Amino acid sequence: MKVKEVADLVGISVRTLHHYDEIGLLAPEETTDSGYRLYSDDNLEILQQILFFRELGFPLKKIKEIINSPSFDRKEALELHYSMLLEKRSQLDTMIGTIEKTIQHLKGEIQMTNKEKFEGFDFSHNPYEQEARERWGDEAVDQANLKLGNMSKEEQKELPETMNSIYKKLAPLRKGLPDSAESQAAIEEWYVLLNKMGSYSLDAFRGLGQLYLDDERFTQNIDAFGEGLAQFMRDAMAVYADNNQR
């Protein structure tokens, strides 16, 4: 199958498949003299594994390590996916039940206890924390957790809104130059906000900007505010780091 056919079949972009090839995660069975990527049934089975891992929050780097390991067993991996998805479904079923009860409660049909109002919520596990520890070290992550923990609940609640407002401010600037005064003023707001949540040196800030392109989860989330915003932020963050290290 050609890359466009695979993309249409699976529901992902051609760009994603190209990216998987470029990083050595999923190479096509064959590339024709004309440059067309051709995917085999075995490629599709590997792609299925990759997407199962992605659905469960695994970073691409970790997925590559897993599926390229000599001890990797496709059947065992599927059984792991199955059990994890069952656990996820169980949590979702509980949350759906909580929503149904809350609707009945608002209608005056039943009374809910405070405990029942929060059944199904689980904030005990951050799926990205282990990855962050591997990338930036325990001290940086512990310091970030401490800063967040010292914030009031109201401040924590406002964080996503503040982040979104900065994304929205940066989005229309992406068509211009990343080193413009306006772009640099907006990206400075991003730097200040990040350092309220953690501790970012200028080099770390630059590295994070590169991660916005290297990790498609960041790219997709940021580009939701405007296609190409992740790349613009990467460039603006690099300029900011250079300018402020002088």
C-alpha cells in the first residue's frame, strides 16, 4: 500500500507516517525508484502496535525501544494493551455513572454525597512524569511538583486558561518573524509562566522549544491554535534564549 492509502485506512496523516519513517520507528517495506513508500501487511501490524502504545500515552522514543527490543513479543504486547484498555474503560464507566447521577441530582431526583460527586476521577498518576524524569532529571521534576503544590487551587485552575491565552496571542504572530519585538514580548510571557510552574534555564527553554517539534503530541496540541505555531514557538524560543544569554 502507498503511504496515502495507509494514512486513509488508519486515519492518520501522511506527515505522521513520514515522521515515523524518519525517526526509524516504522520504515516502509520498500521505497520505489520514484520515491514512493510501499507498506506491507507486516508494516501495518507494527503500525497497529505503535498506535496502541500511543493511545495509552507512551512517547515515541519509548515505543521505538520497546518494538525494536529482541525480547519484544507482539502477543504479549497485545495482552498488555488489552488489560490497560479494560482498566481505562472501567474508569470511564465509573465517570459516566457519576455524570448520570449528577444529572439526576441536579434534577432533584436523587441526593449525592460529596464522595459520590468525585467517583471516577484519578489524578494519582501523571503519564508524562516518568518521561520528564528521564529527560530532565528527578531534581527538576521534583522542583516543578513543589512549585505546583505550593499554588492555591485557584491558581492551579487558572493555569490552563493562562497558557491558552498566550497560545492565542502567539497564533496570529506566527505569520511574522520570530525575532520581532512583538513576538519576543509574547514568548517572554511564555518563559515567565513556565518558570512559575518549574525551573527553566535559557538552554532548557530552547530545548523545550525543539521538543515542540520533535514530539508530535506537543506539535498537535500547539498547532490546534494555528498550523505552524509549534515551529514558530520553537524559533521564537531559540531567539529569546540567544538574546538573553548575551
